[in-house]
Amino acid sequence: MGGKNLAVSPWVSVLAVVWWAAAARAAAVPMEAIDDQQQEGVAKSVLLDLEQVFIPTVASVSGESEDEEADGGRHDLPDERTEHDSPGILTIGTESPWEDLLGGEGSRRPPGDAEDIGQTEGGPAGGGGSVSSQKREEEGTQEDAQKDVQEKAYGTWASPISSELVARAEDEIKEPPKVDPVTGGVFWTESLSSESGISSVFRFDPESRAVVRWTSHGTDVRTRVNGYGGGAFAVYNHTLFFSNFADNAIYRQDGPDGIPQQLTNTSYRRYADGSYSPLLDALFLVVEDHELQLKGEATEPECGIVMVNARDGTEKVVAAHADFFSSPRVSQDGRLLAWVQWNHPQMPWGETRMFVGEIKDSLGKVAIVKYFQHGSMMTPSFDRNNQLYYVHDSTGWWNLYQVTRRNFERNLTPQSQEVGWPMWYFGRQAYDVNPRLGANEAIAICGHDLTVVDLVTLERRVLRTGFSTYTMGVAYSPDGSKVYTVAADGLRGPRLVEVNVSSGKASPLRREKGGADSRFPPADPRYVSIARQIQFPTTQGDFAYGYLYMPKNKDYRAPPGTRPPLLVKAHGGPTGAASKTFNAAYQFFTSRGFAILDVDYRGSTGYGTLYRTKLQEMWGVYDVDDVLAGTDYLVQEGLVDGRRLCIDGVSAGGYTALSALAIAGSKFKAGASFYGISDLELLARDTHKFESRYLDSLVGKLDKHLERYVSRSPFRNHAKLDVPTVFFQGTEDKIVPPNQALRMYELLKGKGLPTAIILFEDEGHGFIKPENRQRALEAEIFFFAKVFNFTLGDVESNLTIDNLSSWRSER
């Protein structure tokens, strides 16, 4: 289903807070203090600009001193944070800190320019200025530009960011870069919109700078293991091993022009997350075996780790007798194998076990020599000296560890930043060890930073690449002078880059005819809204977080005194997170006059284990509280129009959205569900293996807490749902079956509410075809416009909305 914290003590003066922002230190604020501040006219709100800095989660406390650490909170920000790294001064005071965002009096930006940034993320070197005081460099140029600005209502603006542009720009990087340790070639996969979304393997040659497609047209390099896949290929010495989506088989291909040779021949088996051992000439892979399930002799597939001969495809079972496996990795001497496993009802971000086994013979017999347990461990690997590395959350944050020759475990990133992401997908490793002899260096994606770690002194330095976010994975070149990763920022979508480890200079890997690395060239900043992270109080004395995008379009200003409609977004997972990187679909809305709040509700990742586990047995409660609290916060601050509030969500986020709509007297006036969950009990009884026990931790065991499943299901509470809602669903969705959307649509239609549904044929849990993505985007904003009764400036849709005329006549 499938950022961050700043709290300010009420006794801290404005000058002290400004000093703190430069030093990047945190103090805690109790919920009660927020109320006192609002009553006394002290610091009413906080705006964070975190394009370059990560602020850790701090628990709410009621301590007497601002210097005391909150119970359960951690303040170990990296010592290397300096004023140079500061994202800017926080705006705190009795006057509205949002004045510039709406072009209020005293603002020196052009009306309608809803961002207060010069569109270079993080501001100038040295930290930038405050939200309320930042100015454009050329005021004369601004005055000239204002002459062509039209005054039109929010939501009715025309924009060059069209639905067609958003949809066809979706060549997407699906697998992170992997480096051939022999040739130095860099491999990755992209889903190609021009070929119905199939995933193809590409190779970048660091010497010639050429990019060559390796897999043929029609070959779809994907895997279905755990439903979400990932880890669909491995490379070694100019040989590619990959999983073919059509028949689930593993293939070997020697060179870009080589004919793929099929290694495995059992269609009921699926493979993923492979690593190759040259000494054994074998692949070690996660296997998901559906044979007994297809025969009706088991209710779910069996999982394990197999060794597959790289010449003839002979298979040997290496590990079994657990519900799930991941990350089989072989040491360079071919002697050791590490892997992670876990059992129902755990999820990999909850409780896993890690094993290291000694490979006894060429037949794959393994004897366990090390065993790790407690907490979430993931992505083990070995360096050239056969030392073990892995990620663990024993400190309350996913940190990178090294196991020394004497079996001591060293935390290489002891800071309040996460290394890695929840393991929804295989093959995403957020660190790598420099393979050069004597380098004694590792690199890790720590929060939003690309951080180099000295393995001798444990000193850390952040590479300043010009990008603000890194994702999917990172890998060294064979000589250790460069790394390859997927980078992005507020103006540029995810793209593959080559980073010089010494200087931090980043060079995109470009394909001649577009591709995911060049699909979003630096956009015209005058149409692009850059996310600002906010913190707001929520229930139980907690705080939640979100990314706020205000309307932005150089061609328009809104009439004085008006406020924009707000679209609240709930991310999927729910163990997931919102992102601040450039999202063309978001800009489609903001450039037409919508504000967007992308909420990182409690349970989101990237804020440490404490925040991640807050949603345990509270799904459908805390996440809903947080989207409502964030909405209330923006309305109270006068940033958005409280009469035009809408919400959408994807998958698990769709459940949160529907739940927020199904509250009696919901403050939201319209909603959209993208293959969202409407019936928790039905989901618990009818979903795939990986998530079949997920709800045990999110809601409680079904047999003991059936009443929770009923009371928290939008479908079961449809009597309270009185808000127009549109549904988008793939007919082949195996994770959230189409009947969930269909039943909700029929209920709303029967209640006389404006509603609509679009069923996309041959689409699953997510839409791949560009024409379907385009249609969904147009239909969603069209639906909101019809409900809010305004006319879009340049978007049309053939969406049929039931009950719209009769509903309007009754209002």
C-alpha cells in the first residue's frame, strides 16, 4: 500500500531562535505552550525551509528547561553543521509569517508569486534570508514583469505545465544504479512510457559517456516478488542477469547485442534481489514459489534463497523456513553469505533477523556463523576485505554499521538521520563502501545528505552537489573516485548523476532522446512552487509535519483578499513519506492556483523509529487526525480558503483520504481516491502475502479487534460520508481489488452525492500508460472545479459526474 522536526520553547526569544536556526539546534515545545503562545500573541507559527538540512524528531515534553532533552528524543545533529549550512532564518513573531506567501502588504514580490525564494534551493551560500524578508535582486525587472500579470481567481489560471506534459514525462527510473565491478559500466532500469511502461536496462560507459540500451524492445525487466518487486537484475564483467516479467524466468545476456539465455524454467517461481559470485559462478536470489498455492495445497507462496548456476540454471535451496527473505549478498572471497529474513506478522521495518553463513561447498550448503536480531536490520553487504556492513535502527534511527574483524559493531553514522528507506522494494541500498585498496571510506544517503564517512576516524563530510535529495541507492566506481545515485531537488525531478567524491561536482547521465535522467529539465521557476516544510500541532500533544506548496504562476495574481483552494495529499504506505522533490503533477495544480499540503502524518518514515511506530494500532486515527490538523493550521493562519478544501490519496493514502471524508461534518468539501482502501476487513482477508498481516500492527489482530476494522472503514461508515468523491482504479489491481472502489462509488451515487469513477483496463496498483495518467489528472482537477463551481482556465475532461446538477440545485 504502498524533514523534519522543529519545536520551539515558549521562553525562547526571537533572537535566540534566529541564533538557533543558524546553528541548527532543536528544543522542545509542549502542546500546551502552543496554546499559550497563540493566546499571548507570541510565536504563532514556524516555517521551515529544509532544502539542505534535516531536523530530527523531538518528542513533546513539559520540562522546565529548554536545554533538557525530551524523553525519547535525540538531538545528535552532525557537529559539522555550521551557519554556512543553515537553510535560512525562521520567521517567528506576532505578525503573520506567511505574508509573503500570499503577496500581502509590504511584500516586494510580484502579486501572484506565491513563493518567496529566488528559485535556487537553499538560498545563497551562507544561509539565505528569512521568509518574510527575502527579496528579488532586480526590482526593476519585477515591475516590468507585473505589467503582463492578469488578475484571475485562484484555480482558474492557465499554465504551460499541461496534463500531456506531465503524463508523457513519466519515463521513470525503476532500479537504482549498479556498477559492474570489472568494467565500471553503470546499469539501471527505466520504465518507458513510449513502450507501455515496460522496464528496460541501460548502461552508461564512464569513458565514452555513451548510454546504450541493453535489453530488447518488448523485454520487460521486472519482478513480482512481494507484489512490489525490485532487484530485477545483477551485473558482472559485461554480463547481465535479469528477471523477465512475462515468464518470471532469470536470463543471462552477454553484452548489449547478446541473445538472452534462459536459466530458470519454472513459471510458478519468481526471483528477485540477486547477487553474483564469480568464484562460485552462481547467483544467489530471493525466490517466491507459488507451486503449492496454485495446486490449492497452500494459502500463500513459499519463500527462500536459492543458488542458481550462472551457466545451466541449476537451482539449490540455500535458506528456507521463514515467511520472507531479502538481500542475499556474497562476500568477495565467495566464502560468506549474508541475508535478512522475517516472519508474519512482522514487516521489514519492524522486526527482522540477519544471518551470516559460511558456504561449505559448490552445492550451496551453508552453515550459520553469525546471527543478529532485535529491531529493523536491512541491506547487508561485504567490502573487499569481507567485512560486513548493514543498516539497523537500534539507536532509534536507521544508521549504518560496520562489523570489524574482532566482531565489534561500529555505528558509522551516529546521528538523527535515516540511512535508507522502508523495504517495500528489493535492491535499494543507501550506502556503499569504496572498493579502492586502502580507501577506508564509505558513502551513505543520510536523510537528505550524501555523506562520506572515513572508516578510520569516523569523520563525516557532506558532498555539496547542488541537489537536495538522493534516493533509491548509491554505488562507487571501481576506482572509488566517483559515485552514482539518483538525485533531485525542487526544480528538477529524479535523475541519474555521477558525483565526484572529492569535489562533490555532479554530472547528469543523459540519454540522447530524453529518458528519466532528462525528462524534467530545470523548469521555469516562475511557474514552479517549491515545497516548504511545516510543523503543526496535532492530537495527543504531538506534532506532525508536511510539505506546503503555495500557488505559483508568473502570469497571474489573485484578487485582493482571496485565498486559494487547498488540496491535501496523504502519501501511501502508510509506512512511507512525502517528498520535496519536483513533482510535475503537483505543479499542474499549483500553477493553476491550488495550494497543496503533502502530509507526513505520524507513522511516516524519515523521522526515526519513534515517529514511525506511532501509527501502531492507530491507523485510521492518527493519520486522519494529522491531515485534519494540518488543514486546520493553514486555514487558521489565513493561507487557504476554508470553503474549498479537498483531499486525495493513493492506496493507503486513499484510505486516509476516504476516512477523513467519512467523518460527520467533514471539513473537506471534495475528495479523490486513487485505488484507495475502503474496507479494512476486506483488505485483511483479500490481499497478497507481503501485506496479509500488515494490519496486525496497524490496526490489531482481526480476530481480536474486529470492531476496529468496522469502525475505521470508510465503507462501513458511509452513512457519515456526505462529501463529493471521485474514484480512479485499475481493473487488474491485486493489492487493492477493484470491488473496493466500485462499492464506494455505488454507495455515494445512491446517496445523491456528486461522484464518478474511472476504471482503467489492464492497469494494476498504479497507472503506467501515459494516456491513463493524463486522463486521471485532468479528471481530478475537473471534478474539484465542478464541485467548487469555478471554470478551469485550460483543462477539459470527459468525466461524467453523477448527481451534480441535482446536488447543486439543493444547495
